[in-house]
Amino acid sequence: MLIALGGGPRAVLAYSIAKAVRRELPWTCIRIAGGFAVASSSDRNRITWTGPLNGLAGELAVCDVAVVGGGVSLYEACARGVAVVGVPVVVPQRPTVRGFVATGAALGDASTAPDAERAARDVVRLLRQPALRTALAGQGRKLVDGRGAGRVADAIRRLVAGRPKGLQPRTASRPSGLRRVS
């Protein structure tokens, strides 16, 4: 499993989640992507700090479950088809995590401040229930399939094509009588 919540003060939260998971499932291999604040460390009690990484793709490719914040790493994990536990590490991430949980693409609780024990319970649940892990990963991959920009462009084309007769497209020219102000 992978924990990628960012560096700095979030490293303590990441390590607390790792210890709680290890307590329940001591055989679990846990990797923590701790950002630039943490150097790589050797495997100690099956918990390894990766140190600085050039993206999470390699780590996500080899994990069954990822604990991530509510930013880009959440989207990346879902796009890669990894079962996710969302842990919003800042308040603005809460709506994103809440949305992913509501659509069945992640587990997590965005209602309060991050809680290591709660996140660890979700991880343990996913590791013990392969069918749930597969379902979440599949839903995440459907939700974040990398084709969103194309769908938006298609929707705009449909809107333009369906414009009522007589409604002219907006032009860049100024209406007559208006002067340019410098």
C-alpha cells in the first residue's frame, strides 16, 4: 500500500496511518511518499519512506491501496485504477474527497479533520475485501478516464450546434459608437 499525503507536517499523519494499519495487518508492506522533507529509509517494520519522487506513477503502479489527499494525487490514483482512501489534508480538499466517496470511487471521511485511525480502518477494510477494492478501483477509473477535455469540447460543440435560429455568435468587434479607452 502507498500513503502519499505530502511532506512537512503531513508526514506525522502518514506515519500514524501506517502504524495503525501495521497493527491490524502486520504483513502489509507500506510505502510512504513523504515529499522532500523525508529522505529514503530502509524497510523498518515493513514501513518504508520513499524520499523525493518524480511523480507517483511508479508507486501507484505497484500498490493495491493508496491513501492520498484530495488533490491531484487522488485523480492520479483513480486514473491508474488503484483503490483509494481519501484523506483531505486541507479544508479545500474536503468537497473533492466527499465527491469521490459519494460516487463510489473512494473511501474516506471528509466531514472532519484527518484522523489516522479512521483512515487506517478504511485501508484495512480494502485490504481484507478484494471485491470492494476492485469495485472502487473500477469506479475511480471510470470517473477519471483522461477523456474529460474531449467530453467538454463535445458538449460545447453540441451547444453551439443547437443554438436557436437568429441567435448570432458573439463577435470580438465593438458595437458602433464605443471608443477604445487607453
